[in-house]
Amino acid sequence: MAAAQLTPEKRKAVLRVLFISLLLDLISFTFILPLFPSLLTFYRSLDDRPTSLLNRIFHYLNAYKQSFSRPINSRFDVVLLGGALGSLFSLLQAIASPLIGRASDKYGRRTALLWSMAGNIASVALWCAATDFRTFLASRIVGGLSEGNVQLATAIAADISDENQRGSTMALVGACFSIAFTFGPALGAALANITTVTANPFATAAGVSLMLIVIETLYLYRCLPETNPAVFTAKSGTKLNGTASKDQKASGSRQRVSTNPPYLLNMIHFLFLLPFSGLEFSLPFLITSAIFPNHSSPQKLNGRVLGFIGLIASLLQGSIVRRLPPLTVVRAGLVSCVLAFFTLARAESNTSLYGAATLLAVTSATVVTGLNSLGSVEAKESQRGEVLGSLRSWGQLGRALGPMLFCTLFWWAGRETAYTVGGCCILGVAGLAFGMLKYPNSMHGKSG
């Protein structure tokens, strides 16, 4: 349904469904993040044959490590493999996101989301049954190809919002991320300490994750209406009339004149996430190997820093980000990211670490949220899913390549060089945002 057709009460109802379902989905998704090292160590202990799939992967990983100019402690082997699995997931998302977006344009957001949920259920069910590495790997592949909740939630948020509401609605989606990443990993780690199935010590965490996904699916099936204007109109057999029809035509006319071409937004999204995802992945290594190499509990230290970032980001999205124009949000986040990179290049104390963490929280709360808002403005209603799917696809491609490229630079050239180069790359992206992106006339009434 078009935003002009929605009463304030109906819009609030859809937003409530969107917020609750996305929060359930992301909390379930983040359960596994802190468990990768323990999971892979467990699977490695089950089969020590050199010809096993997992040990063959470690063999190639060790060959890759030999190319670095400085030795890498073997205790990082499992964590690096976890990063490689994360890159695989993002690469599969880059392939699947445009297809899911086009399906939501053709068949409806609700239908596409429910099919995506079916894939998510299959993925987590495989994790519950994963008593060997092959089954676990299959669960990650199925999840990477089927996960569409975030991009479809973004499309739904755009469907039910006019240009003036778009920024605050996208900030709500971003707030779900921040809340989930603040509490989800800690819950996953706690549940992993409860063993209910001897053959799979992580079955408790996987089982609770599956329960949340099933609850989310039933909730969406019962409560989420179709929001794609074209599909909603076709299914209801009605046509928009009166003021709504005029507003829709006027909106369509505005959208045909592209202020920020989708290819430019895609390029900025890719170029931003390429170094930023590398920073995200390397930060735990930096903290434990360079800033505090002798800390008695590195996992707790990493958890505190990541939790701090998530908490600050959620507070920013709930208060400040939702009130600012999307382009302002993107620019502020990129400037903050540049400062974070340069700070981490030389950080040696708690003060500098948490200063950089605060800057990273600003970045996490702003850049992707703002780009999604700008992308939704440029997309015509009939192509919104495809445009936002393409935007997510390019971002996921950056996430797939970033960790491996950045960690290669980290261990080849050293910490200071890696973070300085990363900061210079983000500085270039900031130059694109300030020099080429413009305020959409329909949202801000002025150009950049």
C-alpha cells in the first residue's frame, strides 16, 4: 500500500510488526557470532584426518599465512576461518539480494519475506542437527542464500513512509541492528554453556535461535499486511483515487528524475564497507594482539568494547539520527569513520580505544541507514525491492572481500599502515559523498 493510503494508526501497526520481527530475526542471527571459534575447534576435534574437509581448509589457510611478512600465532587459525565463513555468507548474500528484491517487487514483500523465513528455518534447523562440519557449512550456505529480512524490512519501511518520514523509519531499522548486536552475542555465548545434546554442544543456542525464527515467521504470517503498492492494488482489485492517486503520480514523477543515481549509491556502499568490514573483523585482533596483548581475559574485553559500540549506536539511532536528513547522516558517519581509523592506527590506551569505539558507534548508526534512505527515495515504487536489493548486494560484496583484504594488509605491512590506509580509503569515500551526493529535492528542498 502507498504511504498516502495509510492512516497513522495503520502505519504504527505495521512499524510495530516490522520492529518486533526484525529484532527477533537479528537477535537469532547474532547468537552464532561469538561461537565461531568454539564451533570450529569442536568440529576440528571430531575428525583429525588430514583429508577431512575442515583440515583441508586449514591446510590452505596455513599456506596463505606463509605469505605474510610476520608470523601469525596459530591460535588465530580458527578465528581467521570464522572470518572466511563470514565472507562466504556475505558473498552468497551479494548473489541472492537482487533476486529477493525483484521477487518482492513481483510477488509482494509479504510473500518474499515468508519464503525467506522458510529458508532461515531450514538453515537454523541444519545448525541444530550439525554434528559434523559439513552439515554446519551447509547451514551457512542455506542461510546466506535465503536471508532477506533486512533488505525486505528496508523496502517495507520505504513502502509505508513518505519522503519526510523516510529517515526516521530507516533509523528504526538501524536501531534493531544496534540493539540485537548489543545483546544477541552475549545471549548466544551464555546459551552455549548449556549442553543438552552431547553430540552437538551448541544445540541449546541453535534450538533457541530456531524457536525465535519460528515465532517470527508465525508472527509475520498473522500480522504483516502486504505493503508493496503495486501488488496490494492488484490483489485488492482497487485503484488509488483522489488525493492518494495525485500524490502517487506526483511521487512517481519526482522519482523519475534521479538526484543520486543508484549506481553512485551502490559504489559508495561498496567502497565504504570494503575497509569498514575489515576494521570490524580485525578489531578483536588489534585489541588482543597490539593494544592489550597481556590482558587476562581478552574475550571479555572484546565483548565490552563491542557491547559499548552497539549501545551507543542504538541510543544515537533512537534520538539523533532519525531527526537528521539522510545525506547529513551519511556524511557525518564517514567523517567519524575516518577519525576512528586514524585513532586506531596509534591507539595504546583504554582512553584512545574507547574514543575510537565511540567514533565507530557513530559510523555504525549512520552510514548504512542513510544510504538506505537515499536509495529508497531514488527507487520508483515498482522497482523499490530491486533497487534496495542491488544496494544491499554491493554492500555485501564489500563485506565479503573486506576482512580478507584488510587482514592481509594488517599482517603484511603492520597495524599502523593497515589502519592508515583504511582511513585514507574512507577519506576518499567521504570525498565522493561530499562532492557527488546531493540532497533529494523531495526530502530537503535544497541541493548539495
